[in-house]
Amino acid sequence: MKITPVPVRHDNYAYLLIDEDTKIAAAVDPFDVDKVTAAADSLGVTLVASLTTHHHEDHSGGNKVFATTYPDATIYAGSHQSPAATKIIKDGDEFTIGQNIRVKCLATPCHTQDSICYHVTDNSSHPGGVFTGDTLFIGGCGRFFEGTGAQMHAALSYLGTLPDATLTYVGHEYTSDNAKFGLHVEPENSDLKRLKEICEKNNITAGLTTIGDEKKWNVFMRLGEEAVRRATKANSDSPESTVMDTLRDLKNNFRG
């Protein structure tokens, strides 16, 4: 299994998910089909599917062109709000790409109610990966456009049950800003300092870090930590959903 990021727009990621044995591939959120096709051609792979993480235009907006360009391809999505979707999937659904890649669908409603993350594994030494769309970012999470803090807490906790070695393939390159906010909340967190160094050395951070890392540096997955609760002015009785809501408000207004 090979996963190749394809930067699109100004900070979005599309991806190629490639079964190396068969040279069969799926595209994830192929907003710019020309760029995705060029990347697939350069790698000598055949696209047979598209995986849509959620219906927002900067993620699903290439679906109609993709469907025209690859008329036999399956377009997976969490709802028909995503254009040209041919296979609506739900939590726990599984399918394969090529002969070796297993894809498990994880419903993570909040950013949108049809948000789906895709956990991908094979039998090779690859540790597996998860395409998180705008639910989980490296060091952060998406805004609660269609959900609540309780839903985002549930979604991130769900992703946190994946193996720690699982590589994260996120929807946007927001990592540097997220590291700055994280250090504002947890200034003594040495893992956040490590994340800052990763940003300084890499323009593309997608696929460089893991779910295990997120548990160490993503403040939205660390709601019980003393520094996080202090920053959100939570008391001993404050539920984690309230801490999440307050933390999201702080991030929305953070100017670094």
C-alpha cells in the first residue's frame, strides 16, 4: 500500500491510495481532477474509485468531473449531499481497493453530519492510515458546522481507538497554526514543541504523524489535561463536551 498526498487549492489535500501489487488506486477528495489524474499517470496507476470524506465543496466539488472522467469508478460518500455519489456508506462498512487494501468506514458526524473517515490497512509492513477529512487535523479538529462539542469529542475519541501507529492523512494543511494554538494552551508540552519542529522542516505534514502522536499533542484530544481545563476555565464538574465547546471557541478567535 502506498499513499500519496496531492495538494489542491491553497491548503487542501487530495490523496492517491494505491495497491502497489495491482497498480489499482482510489482518489480521496479529488477536488482538482486534473492534478489527481496527472499524479496517477505519473505513478502508472489506474483509478477505480473516489472516497469522499464529506460534502463540502472543497472536498466533494470534483466528484462530477471525476465521474465523467472515470465513468466506471465507484464514488463512495456518507450521503447524497456529495455530488455524483454512487455508493452511500455508513459506519462499519468495509470494502477493498485492488487485491490488498482493506477500507473500513468510520462515521464521525460533527463538522458535517455525513463526515466519514476511512481507515486503510493491508498485509504489508505499512502501519495503516486514516483519511480524516475535516474531522481531525494534525494538532487540531474541524469546526462544528453541523454538530456539537459532544459529537466532536465522540468523533475524536473514536479515531483514538485506532492503533497508535496509524498514519494521519488530513483534509487541510493547518498544522503550523494548530501547533501555535496548542502551545498557547499547553506551553510546557514537549510533544507540541516536536510538532512545531516538524512544521518548520516540512511544507507537507500529511502522513508524517500518527494517531498516537495526536493523543500526545492535540489539545482537542486532551480534554482532561490540567492545562487544557485551566485554559478553558473548566471546573471539576465541567463535562468534556463543555470543555470541547470552549476550546473550539478559543481556537476560532486565536490569532497567534
